[in-house]
Amino acid sequence: MKVLVTGAAGFIGSHLVERLLRENCQVVGLDSFDTYLYDAETKKRNLREIGEHRHWRFVEGDILDDELLPSLLKGVDLVAHIAALAGVRPSIVAPQKYIRTNIQGTLSLLEACRAAGVKRIVFASTSSVYGARSPEDVPFRESDPCVHPASPYAASKRAAELFCSNYRDLYGIGVLAVRYFTVYGPRQRPEMAIHKFTRLIADGRPVVLYGDGSSARDYTYIDDIVDGSWRACQKVTPGGFEIYNLGGSKTTSLRDLVDKISQRLARKPQLQFEPDQPGDVPITYADVSKSRRDLGYEPRVSIDEGLDRFVAWYQQRAAG
């Protein structure tokens, strides 16, 4: 199978490329090295982690480049569309960037797939589309209407899901949209909570917590996300459209997360509490029964084991 992976130099994209290569796929990677959230060197380091492989080719470019995409899609059997601008709070600051990349970029890719006759896409979506729910109104199920996204980022990803569904109806392009729940692990983006908290605690700097520390997330280790994404790649068929949650199916409060990281670093955190931020939600929690039934997905890495692995990776990289 020949696969085009967009966002191939990012956190999730680079890990997925490695899995596809282990599964004997031919992989073409595309990434623009956008620097809005973090520096390009981090992404280039991710590519170096992939290394050389005879079935691997990387192209620097943009998913909005209508002249580039047709050449990349020649002979491609499936597209894993991971490229996106992520992050709730940054999307409030610059919503137009998110519309351009996440909505217009997805539409550009769908149009290119239609023209090239590519009929299978796995689309990386997000748990953010579910919006703010009370702890009594969980777990999140794929059948939820998702009409009240809490941020421009969430709205952009929900809109992209709807365009994917529309292109299935109009052109028979098969899409599986996988909603990722707070992914962490080696190569995690530096501004994300687990990476940022680990860095701040290790450096003896204050950790800012928004709210009272009771907000909770369904943290999902990268290996589980990649396994679910690979299963979706095998499952997607022309003319079909389905949405699947990929999560850990357990929640950890913000305060507990900081405590767990601190224990692994053997450092006492300096906590600074600030008011809740616009766009943040009190809880995320995945119902993975549909993914378990249809994809054979099963989250296997607990938050404790995952943090052991992440902190070990962080310390090894910091040592140099």
C-alpha cells in the first residue's frame, strides 16, 4: 500500500510514518514546517528519528499547494491526513490561521484526491469537537451532535469532518475520521501540558494551572493512537464514512497529572493558579466501544506507564 501522510514531520505524523514503514507500506510524507506553535527544528528532529528507508520519501510543501498535491497523489492508495494547526488557546488568538490550514487545507486535499481518483482517507480529528460537557455528561460518544465547539480550533476540525462527509456523498471518497483524545508521548509538542509541565518542574520554574486543578483529560499514549490510526487505515473503504474515538478511556485531573510528573522527577512543583481560560473544557473522556468493536482498538498504555516512558525520554534528551 502506498500512503501519503500529511503533517509527517509532526508529533503524531512522524510516529505514524514509522508504523506504516514497519507494516511494509510505501510512504510519502508532506509537511510545511509551519512555525506558529513551535520551531521547525523540532520537526526536522522528528524526521531524523524516522531515518533513511527505501520506502520513505519526504517532501516539504503545503496542503494548500494545488500544483504540488497532484504529483504527490500519483499511485497513492490512501491518504492519512494528519496535518493541522492544533491548540485551543492559540486558535482564539489567530482563528483565520486555523480556518486556512484546517478547513481550506482539508478541502484542498479532498479536491486533489477527487481529481486523482484516491478514494480512501483517514482524517485526524479531535476530542475538542465535543465542546464543554459536565462530568455527569460523559463519556463522549461518536453519535453526539457536536454543535457547540468551544474554540475556533474545535470548530475548524468539526467543519473539516463535515467536508469529508460531503465528499463521500458527492464523489464516493471513503473517510474514517479518528478523534484523538489528548495525545502524549515522546516527540510531543513542547507547548502541550505534559511536555510543558515536565520541563517547568525539571527546571524549578512555576507551573501555571488554570482553574482549581480539577479539570480532567483523557490522556492517550502515542502508541495507542498510532495503533488505532493504523487500524483505521486498514478499515477505510471507498464510499464509506465513519467517526471513531481514539482515547485512553480513563481520566486524570490536572492536579493529579502534575503530582504524577513531580513524583517521577523527584521535584516539588511550584504551583500558580490562574482563572479558567476561554475555550478550555472541564473534562474529556472517550467512549471507545465503537472503535473496539469495529477496529479492534484497545488502549493498552496506562497514564502511569506512559508518564514513565515520557519522563525517561525527556530526561534522556535533556542529557543530550
